[in-house]
Amino acid sequence: MAREVVDTAGAAEQVSNQMLHRDQLREAERDLASDLITPERFEQARKEIQRRLLEDADAAPIQQAVG
């Protein structure tokens, strides 16, 4: 019988990274609204933030099957 073990440190790090990426996106949105960056630069920033978020999600397995 296998049981699932939750890696709480890894899960906490993943949530922390998600919050960081969300904050970065909000900051870029504010910069765009304030005309501090161009729409093109905003799109670049948004894509980079999404890429890092996906990388973090792929790199941090939350659950591991243990026998």
C-alpha cells in the first residue's frame, strides 16, 4: 500500500514563489497604468513572469509516493 507524503517545505516555497510572481505581475500592471513602461515591455515582463512561474511549478514536486 502506497501512501502520499506532502513535502511541506517544498509546498511552502512554491506558494511563496507564486505570491512573488503575482506581486511582480501587479507591479508591472501598475507601471503600465502609470505609463512607466510601454505595452510591449509589459508583455515581455508578463511572459517572463509566466515562464518563471511554470519553471518553478515543474521544478517543485509537491507529492511523492512512498511504499
